[in-house]
Amino acid sequence: MSPVNFADAEAIQILNLLFQSLLVVDLAEDKLKPALALSLPQITRQDSVTLYAFEVREDARWTDGSPVTADDVAFTLKVLKAPLLNNERNKPQVEFIRDIRLDTTNPRKFVLICSGYAPEMELLTGDFFILPSYLLDPEGLLETIQVASLNEGLSELENNQNLKAFADKFNAINFKTDNTYLRGSSGYLLESYAPSQHLVLQRKQDWWGNKQEFSHLSASPERISFHIIPDNTTALLALKNRQLDVLENIPAAEFNQLKTDKEFTSDFALYTPDAYEFTYIGLNSRLPKFADRRTRQAIAYLLDVESMIKVSQQNYATPTASVIPPTLKEFYNTSLDSRAYNLAQAESLLKAAGWVREQNGWYKSINGEKTQLTIDVIYRAGNTNFENAALVFQQSAAKAGIPVTLQAMETSLLSQKSKAHEFDMFFRSLTGNPFVFNFKALFHTSFADLGGLNYTGFGNQQSDKLLDAINAAEAPAEKARLLKELQAMLHQEATFIPLYYQKERIAVHKRFSNTKISGLSPNYDVSSFTLKN
């Protein structure tokens, strides 16, 4: 629930109802529009830098009624870029922003000074939650620190007493239990939160954004209640019992049954937008048994994606060999081998990697010890898609003589295990969008340490340079070439293995209008829901 270091798409959906960014994608049109900003930025290119000029809306207000200003934007950038803070998830997203220039005549105007130029920078300059400095830094501890000083060589700042004091305070906030600091400029307040159970948002009275001219900014429902249900079966039962108005990620088989249920479809509308969410597996390349990429490639050939889709997704998914959606043909590397299930190829690669097939499995001498190739797979509990895919893999691996154990675990424990590198293999999903291709946090070696988001240990000096070049590329053709090179490298290393992109499966009660169904996460805009007469 941290607006700086949120963990998943569900957290983003809720934070979007509490905080706002400068810009927002209107799900009704899948188009970039101003949110806290008065308009889209004015862009000026100057040699090696690009200037993005913004103005905050004059009527934008914090929860206490005070105005949102350019100082709040500067404060947010400091929180996102500074060392010592728990900000590793969003730090690479604003790395290209080198400085902020405040207007001395208008407290709402500012210019972001950015390295180079790329088309997606327009979105990225406005795609982070703006934080209230009055609430998070009432002592002004970060006031004397300049954004420009937070780019390189941060060792001196790590000894800055003000920064250390702020970091101690900020990092100690438990956003799961303390809603004191979850007060942004958006239309809702967190009324109650019972972790792993439910979360209730209450609409602000006389919210500044509830005006007719802001059709893409809304806070229509008086109260929004999110129910945290640990498994799909229980969630589906709650939907059928009319205890939920909205349910997403409905398992494919159950979704098909709902389509034929006339009583259900008289109350609910069903949607299947093409999502920008893909399922993938991660292999811990740090483990000696997975150190040889031929071993990882062999495992990739045992991932029977066609059967996984058939069992868990039916017709609601598209196989992919890349982190890029196949629908984005300009950027998708079509030359990649899809690695369809191939037992013979897997066994050949295992032999090439030094594994020897014995009666009860594959063995290899690692650090002087005879080691059997076994795989422990973890995935999020209650997710039948992951569970079915893991079962398919377990059966496929058994045919190759590789014992596989499966363990479902709570989201928080799964995240903890991933960050601590305490896993062999996991099934996870990731949500992206068609506007930005910044993969640095996932694949750069600077994020491969404990706690970083590069869970699999992918990367080297060459891939790091490639990731930096992708973020700096200006021309679409050059960006496409570099992205295809990255896809080929990921495919060869086989630590992060994409499986399929899915269609979302959503049910929404028909008593609502203005639902704004979209392929972009969260696939609907609950803040805009209105009751039909």
C-alpha cells in the first residue's frame, strides 16, 4: 500500500483512488490525459536534454484543503530518487528526470529537466503519485536537498543527517495498518483496512475533482468496498450469491459456464478485453544447479504452454516468447523460437549441461557433491491459473525424470521468498501497458541484490548497457531494434520465461453504467461507476 513502493496491480488500483499523478490514462478512450496537471506538458528539446513544462490545476487540493503545488512535485521526486528510502520499485522509472525547475512567479508551475528524449517520456514525467509534503515531511527535512543532487554519487547523501532522519521515519510507516499518511488529492479516503480481509474507501465531501469538465476524473460511488478473497472458488461463489458487484480474473472454465447461465447474465455483463498481463516463470539462476543456461533452456522445453492454456485459460490467452505482447508487432521479436514442449530437446540439453540420467533421475557433480536435479515450484495460493499451470509442468517434468514439488503460498510470503532469493522456480504474472518499455527494475543487475525486483538474477554488463540504451532511444525503429535484442537475450538465458498473454475475464453488475472496460489494468474504472435509474 505504499504509494512509493507498491507491490502489485491491486495496490495500484486502490492507490489510484487515494492519490493522483500529473497525467492519467483515461480507460474510456485508452488515451493519456491531464490529471493533477492543467494540461499535457509543453515539450522543448535542447541538445542532450528535454524540458517538460507543467502547471498544477489551480483548484487541486489535499485532504486538509491546502493547494497542491510544484513544491509537492519536487518533494515527491526526492522521495522517489533518494538513497536510504524504500523506493526501489519506482526509482528507475524517474531516473531520466535529472532536475526540477520551480517557477518563482507561480507556485503551481515547474519544468522537469530530463536526459535525452523518447516518446514515452511524456507519460513517464507524469506517471507517479504526487505526495503531500505537508503530511509526510512537516519538519521540512528534505527541503535543503536538491533533486539534481540525487542522480549519481549518492554516498555523501547517505550521511546527510536530515535525509537519514526522514528515511528512518518514512521507512517505519506501516501503510497496511496506519492510514494516517494515505491521504492524497484523489476523491477517496481509506475508511478501514483489515489486511487479508477487506478494504473500504469513503468518498471525500465536496472533492475538488468532481466537476463536469473533468469527465476522466471522478469519485462517483459514495463507498467502495474491496473484498480480499484468497481463492477463486470462494470469490466465484460470492459473485453468484450477489455479494460482489465486480469480479475479475475469473477462471476460464467458470467464465464459460457463467456465459450460459441465463439467470446470472440477466444481472451481470461479461467482458473479455485483451489484457496487457502475462504469466511467466522465474528460475533462480543463482543456484548452482541452474547456473548453466542449458539446464534452464531444458526446463523451458518442458513448459507445455499449449496444455497450460488449454487447461487454465482455454481460448482466453495467446502464447508468447517475449515480455512484449505479440499484438505489438512493431516491437515483438518474431524470430524467437516458441519452445513448444519437446522432451527430446530437453534431455539433449540436460546431457550437454553435464547431467547424467540414472534410474531415479538426473545427477551431476556440483562443488564436489553428487546432486540430483529437483525443482521446487512456488506460486500464489488460491490462483487456479497458476495451480493448473504448475500441475501441467509437474507432469511434463515427470516424463523427463525430474521430480517437481508444488507449494502454494500467500502473496506476502511469495514476495518475501522472491526478494530473498529463496526459491527454485515460481509462477507469477506481470501487468504492463503499450506506452512504456522500461524493464530496468526487472532485469538490471543493480536490482539483483536482496530485496531488489530482479528476482531471477538475470543480467550482465552487456544487458545493463542494453537496458539503458532502450530507455534512452528516441526513434521508434531504434527502440524496436534494441527491444528485440533484449528479447533474444532473455530467451537465450531462460531465467525469466514468458508463457502467455491473457484476455481479462470480468463480470460487472448491470445496475452500473460508465464502467469504462479496458484492456489496461485495472480493466475498469470503479471511481466512475454510476447507478442506472
